[in-house]
Amino acid sequence: MTAGIARWLRIDINKNNKIGVIKMNKLAAKIYLTGKILELGKTLIYKTEIVAKGKAGAEKFKQVYEGFWDKLEDLLKKEKSIDRKWIPDFAEEIGEEVLTEVLKEARKTFDLKVILQQIFDVEKAGNKNIL
């Protein structure tokens, strides 16, 4: 995981917040969102590699980079629309509000190019024949 993401997660652990529940909800949302960023990054990198095999690396990277946050937001909206019967509605609503706030914060905080490059580097190191 990138240092920037780890630092971002640590902010809520170390922050002196009077309301512990809000802090933990936000931390949980950050952890969840971090997983989604990494998952979507990997998915788009592999998908682009398969679909755009003949293109140059810079073109493929641009294809992954452009619209990333919008794709992530669409993915989260799709997941929010799922009604999980075992989770009370009030708990889902609180989680959705915090997740929206955390997504806005992530857009401002992260250098997406660095994160995507690091995901690519890790995946390439794991299997040089694929990428």
C-alpha cells in the first residue's frame, strides 16, 4: 500500500475526536474506500492491458487515469443501492454519508497518478508475463 494512503488512514486514528463513533465510522469508510481504489485500479489496469494491447504505455495509463474518480463513484453508488437485509437502514445511511464525505476527501488528497503507477509496479513485479 502506498505511503500516502497509509498516512491518510492514520489521520483518523491519531486525531483527538470527542465523538469516537464518528471517528471509527470515518476510519472504516477510509479503509473500505482504500480497498475499492486499489481494486478498481487493478481491474482497470488489467482490462486496459487486454483491450489496448497494441497501444503505448502512456496511452494505456491515460485510459486508466482519466475518469477514474467518476468510475469509482459509480461503483460506490451501485453498491449503495444494494439493500442488505441484515444491516439496519439507519446503519446503512450513516455509512453512506460517511463514505460520500471520505470519497470527496480522497479526491483532494491523493495523487492518483502515483497510486496507479505503484499498483502497476506491484502487479508487474508479481507477474512479468502479464503486463
